[in-house]
Amino acid sequence: MRRAFVGVLVAMVVAGCAAAEQRWLGADERLTATGEVTEFTLPHAASSPTTIALATDGTVWFTQSNGNRIGRMSPDGIGLTEFDVPTAESSPRIIALGADGNMWFSEHLASQMGRITPNGAIAEFPLSSQDSQPRAIALGADGNIWIGMFAAGKIGRITPDGTITEFAIPTPASGPRALAAGPDGNVWFSEFHASKIGRITPDGVVTEFPLPRANSGPGDITAGADGNMWFVELNGTIDGRVVDGNRVGRITMQGQITEFPIPSVGGSPTNVAVGPDRNVWYTKGASLGRVTATGVIAEFPLGANARAVGLTAGSDRQPPARLVNRLWYADGNGNKIGYMSFE
């Protein structure tokens, strides 16, 4: 079912004046964060916005895990439309633009992949492995969507027409939590339970790289502007496991790993993306964090009760070839979609 909301969502500019209009950046353009945050409150309470992706026309698409909906709105918050996922309580998690121009999303509790057209028509594709808990997805260099199947210990691949192939990871029960396309044409993924970073070729050949610590809890991962893969290490009790992360990691194409401790104590980093300044950014509680290519970290506060999760400037778990002048985030606690401005 489609739910359309006419007019502008409730918006609040946290600091400064109104932000510049959203635009795509040039290939070598690097902007600077202003610290100004604009937020749009969603109409349904406790819908739990989770991740965001930008269409080629700049339209903002996002998942609502608790609301079991996909949302779409213009960059200025006008014309919000929500689309109910056909399978009840499917918990849509990660959304990404596919090579076919449609948006694809994982249905975490339904063990399915979803595809939604620009007009809102949804198709669903069951995975072969039941109770596989698909989480992160990414568009690979081969034009297919790749899937991290957390509970099944597999990496999946789905073609634009819905053909699914599943690949087992050599380490059993490794918990593939997130994945991203790398500049080498392969897909890289985190193994939460095994404390490893994996790499899979388009043909399904897997290589694994152990992290320095056995309980580091690797989570979200993305390709950086420096040609390396960057990932966060979760912290605390996550999915029944106590992990000692609170770091941002970097892995080269050859598998060399460097870790950078996050200065703020407590809490856990959640998602990671390249920002309009071409630095790596992460979400952590009520803040957005920035990591330079040399590992220097700074954090920018959001609202006191915010819980920032999904993060994007347009290049969704891919090498950062398409970026806008805003860093979008989902606020699960505040039931908001927001962005930080850059100039």
C-alpha cells in the first residue's frame, strides 16, 4: 500500500542558516563540513528509519525497519511517500541503488530480498537459506546486488531479474554483517563472529583476513577515497556477543590492516560511508564521526537523544564515484531523516 503525505515534512535546522540546495559533486571536488544539521521528522511514530540511499535524480530513499515500509522523498523533504512491504514484519534493513535503476533492500526477518521501482512497485525474492537474516547489501562491479546473510554464514548474489546464488564462507558461522564493493572489482565483507574481513570475487572465490584481536566485532564496511576498504568495529554486547571494538579499521587490497581507536568512550559505532569531503564518516549514538586518510578522528554532535544509524552521501557501499554535498543519516530514536551540510 502506498501512503502519500502532501507538503513538507516537519523540518528543523539545528544550527546556522538554511542549507544549500542538494547537488552532485564533481569528480575531484572536496567540501568541508559546516556542522549544520537539517532534520525531517517522519509521520509515523517509532518507524525506526534504518538506512538511506540516493537515486540518480537525488531522491532520498530509506528503510523503516519497525514500520515495515520503504520511504521516498525529495531532498528538501517535500512529497514523502511510504510503501508498505508486502511481507508483514519483514524488517527491511539496507537499501541500495541497483544497476537496473531500481532500489533493492534486504528483508532481515523474512529471509528475502526486495526490489522497488521508482514508482513504488515492490517485488520480493526469497533466499534459498531459511532464517538467513540478510543484512547489508551492495551493488557489485558485475552489476548484481550482493548480500550478507548473517545467520546463514553465506554471501548471496542476486541478478537484476531475481536469480539468486549463495556462496558459503570458509569459516563456519562467521556472521557476515556488512559488505561493500571494492575498487579491485571484488566485494569485501565483515565477519562479525569470526573477527575477520573477507573478500569474494565475482565468481565466488573467498579469501579471509584475520583482525589483530579475536573479539574486535567488525561491522559496516565501505570503500574509501584512498583506494582502501574502511570498516567500523562494534563495541559492547551486540547480537549476543561481547565485543571490544570502538575502532575504525582500514584494510588494503593486499590485506594489510590498521586500526584507529575512537576517542569517545562508551557506545558503539554503527555505520560508515564516504562524505562530501571524501573522508570516511561513521555514526555513533548522538554524533557523526569523521576519519581522515591518516586516521585522525573528530566527532560532531547531533541532538541529545539521537541514535544515528544509516549514513550516505550517495555512494552506497561502493567506491565513491557519486557524491552529493550532503551527508544523510537516519535517526532511529528521533524517528527522523537528517543531513549534515558541506560547503
